[in-house]
Amino acid sequence: MLFAWFDGKAANEFGTELGQFFIQRMPVDTQKSEKKFATRTSELLNKLTLRLNQFKSTNKLNFYTKAKLANSFKWTLKDAGYESKYVDDLTEWLVKQL
């Protein structure tokens, strides 16, 4: 039972999946014109929130699994080539949603 607390596999996979979902809808080379970019980002964050809420409803998240999820999300975006500041801001947003 105690070892289940440290099982972060599902959270890790979901964090990577969220990162890939973001990458598919907002490629690294997307032009960041103020209004259009903000609108697209807002819509995408709403979709991510829905997916995250669905995941949270079926998976119990503790401190460790939340950290695994956020870390895999962050590194998926970093590995894709997004700017560090942008990735940090998105990861902070994700952690607040958890």
C-alpha cells in the first residue's frame, strides 16, 4: 500500500501526453502576435484544464505524483525547443491547476 504512493508512472505518462497535446496545437515556431496568440493560448489552456480534470477524477494525485506530472510536462516542452521562460510559466500554470 505504501509503495502505491510512490507509483508515478501514470502521472509521468500523462504529463508527457499533456506536453505532446500542447505541442501539436501550439508548435514551437508559432508566431506570437499579441491578440491571436493570446486567444489561441487561452483556448488551449482551457482544453488542457478539461483533460487535467478528467485525469484527476480517475487518478488520486499526491505530492510526489503531482511533481512527476509537472516535471514530465516541463521536459516534454523543453525538449521540443520552447523558450525556458515560457515553459516555466506554463509549468507554473499547470501546478496551480493541480
